Amino acid sequence: MEQHDTISTLTPVRKGIVGVQFLFVAFGATVLVPLLVGLDPSTALFSAGVGTLIFHLVTKGKVPIFLGSSFAFIAPLIKATELYGLEGALFGILGVGLVYLIMSALVKAQGVNVIRKLFPPVVIGPVIILIGLSLSSAGVNMAKTDWLLALISLAVAVLVTIYAKGLLKLIPIFCGIAVGCVVAAIMGKMDMSAVVDAPWFGLPKLAIPKTFSWEPILFMIPVAIAPVIEHIGDVYVVNTVTGKDFVKDPGLHRTLLGDGLACMAASIMGGPPVTTYSEVTGAMSLTKVTDPAVIRIAAVTGIIFSLIGKVSALLKSIPEAVLGGIMLLLFGTIASTGIVNLMYNKINMTDTRNIVIVSITLTLGIGGAVVNYGNFTLSGIGLSAVVAVLLNLILPKPKVEKSEEK
């Protein structure tokens, strides 16, 4: 049965208020990613808004999903920037979109089970763990520039996560950064001169790639595996919240296609890859407002915010230690999600096959293994993801698993 949609009782003004509220829920996480990888936060807001509108166009305006900057690509983007420069890293995001498009075609042709066979939990779990652990040193290095500020930001985020109620519980990152900045300003450790000098109106800096290159695209392709699985999981969660089946109508192939095209649009505009935001889904669950029109209002609001020059300047003024404190929680949480994924799916870690897949995946990723072929380089999370998929396909499965699949 479909749940009653309370949006029908809201006036246009209240729809707008709820839409802005939904953006507020996604705001902290959306702007954190570009700040960590060296992109412009205003561009990230702009590409998130445009990407969300593209997604809604492809899905016929039926699916209430907001797309924002994905944490899964922080480490790959940093590494891609080191190897190929910022322009190359942006090209790499095209590869992310390409994976979504391929998966969309597979799902349309063979159904969602093909994704489950290629990327079971024993593959996805360790890859998610790596995404978190690979950035742990970066978080510590940023935090140690001022441990007091870092710990205050961290403490606020933790307290909000544990004790807050309602919508406040959904924005621990925003709360941690806000309090950290206030404390930094009181201590005289936050330079606001750029905010004062910044214009009220300013176009986001669109860093459009100019020179085509295959290497960064191939580098980023394997990294998209985990976000694709996350996308599918989020669609099922939205099904539960709304009481509708978006896997059938408009179809999972359309949601994957919409996310892929949004990622490609972000690449062209100079923003980070975008993905489905579970925080906004949580906000929908709390407010009982599930009309896709409200999500589109949030997207348009994000675009408007990206045009306010002082907002961009303020975001760039956030002290490094404040971001570092948030990272200590954030990346550990990502790693924990990978562990929970293995536990929730009841992966038997006494089984030799599973131990081999998880062990080799983690060892290659944490150990910094690199494969070079001419100008092509595959390393880190991307290499580990490819190896995990291959091991899962090659290693023989126990007879019980084989019989269950028939």
C-alpha cells in the first residue's frame, strides 16, 4: 500500500520552506567534499542542484531523491589530482558516470539480480572499509594543525549524532563545522577578510576540462562500484519511506541513468561526483513529506546559494583543523558502514573463500599496491575493487551457495 503523502496539505509557501530545510540537511556534507579535494564549494552546490534536476527529468519527476557530493570519491579524487592534475581528476568523473550508464543498461536488460551477482556484500563491504581507512591519515594531519579546534568540532558532531532529536540529528556535520567556526572566530583563528571583500553575487567557478584523457577516466571507473550499490540500496529505502516501488516505476535503470548523467554534468561543470543522499531520505521519513517537487525546490535553492559570493568565501574560510575534526568521525563512520554491511548480510567470515576476498582486498588497498601499464595506473581503492570483483568471480563457491542461486 502507498503511504498518504502529506505534501498535498501544504501550501506553496510551506512547500518552499520544507524544500529549503531539506537542502539544509544535505548542505554540510555537500560542501565538505569539495573543500577536502580542492574544488570550489559553490560549484559543488551548483552541480548538486543541476544534477538533482537532471535526475528528476530522467526519472519522470517521480522519485524524491536529492543528489549531493559523494564521500566515496574523496580519496580517489585526491589521488587522481596528484597523478593527473585537477583537470584530469575532473575527466575521471566522466568514468564514474559511464559506470552508472553501463549498470543502467545491464539492469534494463537482465534485472537487478545481475548487480547482486557481480557485486555481492563480500565485495562491497571491504571496498567501503577502504574508502574510510584510506583517508584516516589525512584527517589526522588536518586535525593536528589545532587539536583543540578539531576536538571541539568532533565532540559537537558526536553529541549531535548521539543525543539530538528530529531533523537536528540529521546534520551533525553542519553542527560540528558551525560550532568549530564560532569557537575559531572567538579565538581569533578564523580569517573573515575574504568574506567581507567577497561580492554578494558571484557565479560559481566552473572548471571545465579542456583536454581529453583516458587515463583518469579508467582510474576512476572501478571506484564507482560501491556508490552504485549504495544508489540501489538508497532507492529501496526511499521505496520504504514513500510506500511506492520506484524499482518498477519509473525503473531502477532510470534512477541509475539519472545519477550517471548527473555525475557527467558535474564533471563538465567542475564539481565532485554526486550520489543519492540518505540524509535527505531520513528527513523525508521524519517530516512525512515525500513529494518530489519539494526535492526540486531544494535543488533550485542550492543553485541560488551557489550564486551568493559571500557563501562561497565563508565556506573557504573554515579552518583546516575544524574540517580535520569532522573527518576523524566521518571517515571512521564510512569504514564502520563497510563492517556493518558484512554483518547485516551475514557474511560468514570463517569461510576460507570470504576470508581470502576480504583479506586481499584490504591488504592491496591499505598497502598502496599499484599496477602500471604504459601511462595507465591503477591503484588504491580502484585496484582493490577490481581485484575483489575478479576474486568473487574466479574463486569457487561452496556447494550450499551454488544450490541457493539456482
